[in-house]
Amino acid sequence: MNRWFPLLALALGLGLSVPTFAQDPLAGAKQAGQLGERPDGLVGVVPGAPVAAQAVADQVNAQRLQRYRDIAASNGTSVDKVQAVAGQQLIDRTPAGQYVLSGGKWVKK
């Protein structure tokens, strides 16, 4: 285990959530099967989703990427490593019935 992993896990625990104005659209789009979690810690648009889902994904991903950069910088690691840990945590926490990207395909958990 790397020395930064405990700090990263703690930081990702609750600090990864998006601001209030984006929580409802993200949760709603995920529940509707329009967005899903990706292994890189970002959300992706599930095929067949309305165009508006992309705007939600873009907003959430911009916020997440900034948070990942901050965590990486403060822990002396790469953004890719932070994204991989975050992606796994987010996929693990995804409720049954919502989409995750697995093996390059969108699947319901």
C-alpha cells in the first residue's frame, strides 16, 4: 500500500461529492439509466440517453477532474492513479440497477 492511499481514500470518501446544484441532476440521470460510472472516476453517457445528459456529465466530470488533480498534487501521485482509485470506489458504491462501464460495455449492476 502506498503512503498516500489512506489519505486518498479519506479524501474520496465524502469529498468527492459534487456541489448541491449538480447532485440532483446527476442522481436523476443515473437513476434514469442515462449516466453511469466509469473506471476512470468519471461519469459517462449511456447509449440512448438524451442530449441533456452530456451537459450533466461534462459539468460533473470537470468538477471531479479538478478534485482528482488537487488530491494528486497534495499526495505526490499521478492523476491517473487517483482516478483509478476513485473509479473503483464509485463503481463499488453504485447501487444495483444503475449502469457502470465494465470491459468497455455499459452494464447494469
